Amino acid sequence: MITLEREGVAANACTYHKRNRALEGKPSYSNRKEPFLMAHQHSFSQDAEPLGLLTGEQRMSRRTILRRLAGLTLAGGSITSFVTSCGLHLNPSPASQTSTSSSLRTALYTYRGHSAGVMEVAWSPDGTRLASASNDGTAQVWGAANGGHVYTYRRHAGRVNAVAWSPDGTRLASASNDSTVQVWDAASGGHVYTYRGHVERVVTVAWSPDGTRLASGSNDGTAQVWDAANGGHVYIYRGHIGRVNALAWSPDGTRLASGSADRMVQVWDAANGGHVYTYRGHADAVWGVAWSPDGTRIVSGSGNIDNGRGDTTAQVWDAANGGHILIYRGHSGPIWTVAWSPDGTRIASGSADKTAQVWQAQ
């Protein structure tokens, strides 16, 4: 157990520690493999690649940490789905179990269609399919029930950094180093639109809750919003002076939050493109942002990619007036990803310090 700071009051936090595990090298940006984490007595291996921005021991994808907690791991161009638990004893049959002194895990399927490292994975809203983004320039879709390959989307001319399903599961968006966002028909595999507004690589993509718009963040310092029905350009948010690392829509779809290398979190009015607030509490780049389920608060995670330390806090903000609420100081490395629990009572954060930590949100 560790403690967190909440306006000077200590509270308990559940820390998930990471166990080192050597993995094979991969082509493209990095030849390193980082280990992942051990959740109590359950460990996962990771193909870590944070968009080619980190050095040394800090190479870890800011998006993949919480996905491991959901039972997915990426390695060597393949994806493995696991049945896992935290603090519970599993008793699978010997034929289906791979056991070590510190882990119990049962592989359901391994998807091996990629020829290079896998950057991101995303479940379809109904849980029947899994999409993957890869260094090999493709986005691929797999059947979650039987592990069968469904489609390979090949139109990108560079690494695919991110994938996101539309809320109704009918389309898939992919963001790439080729500076485009592409949208695909999830039923037929057909190409729908290519959004070309960015001038540098696109590193994150997010659908609005109602599925009518798509937001993308880029190394060009902009967050852009597109009409998902016709591919039309809606707004460009230019308030940042650094790479846009993370995007998150408010639960009601009326606002968009962006986290940037310029150390700021900015909130935008999704209806008219107007600037709402800028949160300036971080001392280093912001890598992750997330709204509370009720839309009243925003959490952001930060860190320094040069020394692997710096501002290693997760901070919570009042979404109504921009006021600062809490600072969580438990990490010793950059925080790549943050997420709220569905009931809004806890916050999870994943860090280059080899831990994922869960905090009381109030």
C-alpha cells in the first residue's frame, strides 16, 4: 500500500506492481521491449512503444497500462487475451494454464496477423470484436469469440498509432504517422473517409459520445474535430503550443479536453469551437486526460520524457470553473494514462515507474 496526497490528507491507494520480463525486439521506432505489471499475483507482458518519444528505461506506452488490467497484452506483433483476476485464485485446467511462482494466466487467443509491434488495441462496444493498430501500417479486426481474423485495413502509409470504435460499433477510426485519420466500415471492411487536416503525425483519436463527430490530436499542436457523417471539417483548436498527446470528450459530448506537451490541459466548447478553460497546474507534458462519469471533473497525468521524472502527478480539476481540486503524488515516473472508475469513486493511473495505482477520487 502507498499513500496519496489530497489537500494534505493521506488516503490509501492500491498499487499494482510491474514484474520485469524480457521480450523480443521489434522493428521500427524501438528495439526495446519493456515489461509490464504484476497485479497482485497476475503478471502480463507488454510490447511498449510510446509513439517513439521516450528514451532508455521510460519506453512504455501511455495507453496500454490500463488495457492490461482489462486482460490484454501486446507483444512481438501479436495480441493475447487473458482471463485474469486480482486477489482471487483461479483454477483452470492444467491443459489451459501457464503458471509461474508469481502469476496465473490462461491465454484465450493470440492474434498474430501483424508483422510489427502493436501500438494499441480497442474492443468493439458490444465486445464481439477487437481492433489493433500496428507499426506495420495496418489496422486489423479480430473476432473475440473464436480468434478469427475479420479484416485488415491497409490504406495508411505509416505506423498506425491509435484505433477507436464508433459508439454504435459500425465504424472504426485509425490515426497514423502519415498525418491522416481514416474511417472504416466495420461490417464490410470498406473505406469510408480520410481526414487530411493535420500536417504531422496523428497520435490520438476519439469519437464523440453520440458518434456524430471525431476528434484527433497531432504532433502539429492542434486538436481537430470532424463530421463523422460526411467527413467534413468542423473545428481546429489551436490553443496548444506543443504536441497534443491526449483527447477526451465530456460524457454529454458538449466539451472536449486536450492534454499537451506544452504542460496544459485545455477544454473546448464542442458546439462552437470556443475556448473554455486552460488548466496550468502541471510542470511537465500532459500525457493523459479523462472526464469523471458525471462530467464534473477532469483528471490529468504528467511527466518529463527527458529525465523520466519531473512532474509525476495526477491532478483533478473542476470542469465547471477550472478550479484545482486534488493532486496525487504516489508515482516516481511520468504518468502516461489515467481513467475513472465507472462509478466515479476511484481514479487509476499508469506510469513509467512500473506501477498502476488506484486512488480514491474524493
